[in-house]
Amino acid sequence: MDFDYRLLAKYLTGMLSPEEMKQVEEWRALSIDNEEVFSELIRLRVSWKFTQYNTPERIEKALDGLNAKINNRKRFQVFRTVMRYAAVILLLFSFSYVGWNYLKPDRYVTVTVKQGEDVKKIVLADGSSVWLKAGSSLKIPETFAKNDRKLSLQGEAFFDVAKNDQLPLYVSTNYVNIKVLGTAFNVKTDEKRQNVETVLTRGKVALLDKQWNAVLDMSPGEKVTYNSNKNEYTTEVVDVNICTAWRLNQFVFENVTLREIVNQLSVKFNVNINLESTKLARRKFRCVINEDESLPDILKLLKYLAPIQYRIEGKEVFIYDLCESAVENIFRFLI
């Protein structure tokens, strides 16, 4: 797609026609990089500095300065309209900390862990460590900016951030942003439910909305869930060891039903697990299971924890109450 980047300058001044705005929206949807550039433009447009300096007098003043640098009068006539819009950006560059840097997409490296793959540990240039869960991706700049460290996450990751009082780290998601100085925390995005869960293990983080405004500060042991549909934040106290155990390749089940456990095992091992007893399905367990254990080993562990019996028939697994199994065997013997 051939895109006229002058339209971005027109967008800043609010002078796009509906047809031009449609072109910008089409360009925006082409890639994640374009989306991030456009997001920065939105921030730039609504900032107070832009409102302050976007006046006809200041635009004309900047235009006159540009005119002195152009010797060819005809060329100036051709580009006068374009330069009128560009002058606004040049003014912003002169009077604030924003400017053309907002229009230049940074170079990023995207690390992706596919479904079914093991957890991947990533060590960043500043010494921070990130554990990335299967089905997740992390976008990392090739070099951090001078005034911040910014990452973009889709899926779930655990961060152990190297402390730097002068250089905060930002984790961006589709729904909220997180500001960190030096701490450990877990972030899980759920695109289906359109929410983000943040669990703080130690230190302190600040949750920001998509416009980078501070919303609330978290304390260790808290989990904050943001629901974008309701635009609502809910806070609860959790066991952080359980919430973050996945990075150690462990399943941690804390007072969960056998039904919930077998649902996860069904997905992991690609089998259909049948619970023959409703009472058994509601039975609750507390256990830790290593993800590298085989399904028979896990079933043996569950058998030690509760009076159950099981059998495996190819892709079908049957779990039933031990008492019911005994009655069934007696009945078969009598027959």
C-alpha cells in the first residue's frame, strides 16, 4: 500500500477529510508498528502542549522560517500546503519533548512461544528476566530508549525487573499499561474476555490506562483484574506462589475440583477424560504437578490423594469412584 505520510501531519491538525481519514485507518490496520505509531499520534494530539502551540499565528511563524530556507519560489508554492502541516510538528519538536520521534517506528524483536512449547526465559539488555508462557509473545526494542524501557505483551509473562530508579520499565498490553522501577510481577492478558490480570510478587507497580494516566498502585500479594468491557478494576489478595508457579513448569492446584483439574489435563495431553461420578467431579484437591510428568504418573498421584480408580483406552480416559468400582466388580463376580 502506497501511503502518503503527509496525512499524519494533517491528522495532527484535525484537518483530514472523511476520505483521507479512511486512508489513515487502512494504513493503521496494516501492521502492529503502524498501530503503535498512530497511538503515539493520538497521545500527541491530545497533549496540552499540542493544544497550546497549534495556533494559526505559530503555524505561520514556523512557515515563514521554513520559507527562508527554500530558494526556489515555484517549489515553495507546490509544497506550501504540506509544509503548513509539517510546521506544527516542527513547533512541537522545538517546544516540547515530543516531535518526530513519535512518528518514527522503533526497531523491535518479537519473541513468540507457540502453544505446546515449554516456557521460555528471556534476559533483557538491562539484566531483567522475563518468563514467557506458551501461546504468548513479547515485543522488545533492539535498544531501550534513553528515558524509559518499553515492552509490549500478548499472552502471559512473569517479569523480574532489574531496579533502575532513573529508567522505569513499561509493559504495554491491549488494555492497560504497567509502570515498573524494580520488582517482580505476573501479567496475563485474555483477549477472549478482554481483560488483564496483574499479580505483584514483590516491589511496587503502577497500573496506567491506555492514555498512560495513572490509575492505581499495587502492593505485594495483590491481583488486579481490569475488565475493558466494564472499564472496571477489581483487587484481591492471592497466593503469589500459586499464581506464578507456571514459570517453573508446574501445575499448582489450590482447593480446585477434580473437574477443573481434568479439564487442564485434557488440553495438555490431548485426551478426553470422563468422570463417571458427579460427586467425584466436585471433590476438591490441593496438589502440585510437574508439567513434564506423564499422564499415568499424574493419575497415580490423584489416586493416592483420593479414593479413585482409572483406566486408559487410547485417547479416552475414565476416572471413577473406588467404591463404585468395588460394587461393579462384585456384581460382575455374582453374574
